[in-house]
Amino acid sequence: MNLDDAINHALQQSKNIKNTQCRLEHLQLYNWLKELKKFKEGENYGA
């Protein structure tokens, strides 16, 4: 699994899980992973 796969998985889980707390945790994970991706992409471009 790569970072994009993990982002997509977390998003899909946040849409499919009925347990509110678990759904919110997956949504938070999705947001953190997107932030990580932006950070890593910035490193690659000298930002």
C-alpha cells in the first residue's frame, strides 16, 4: 500500500463506517495523510 492508497482507503472507510467515532477517526486520518502528502511533495520541489 502506498500513500495514495492509504488516503483513498481512509476516505472510503470514513464514508462506509456507521460507528460515528470510528468514522470521525478515519476522516481525521484521511486529513493527516493528505497533509503528509502535501508536505512530502513540497520536499521534492525544494519548498
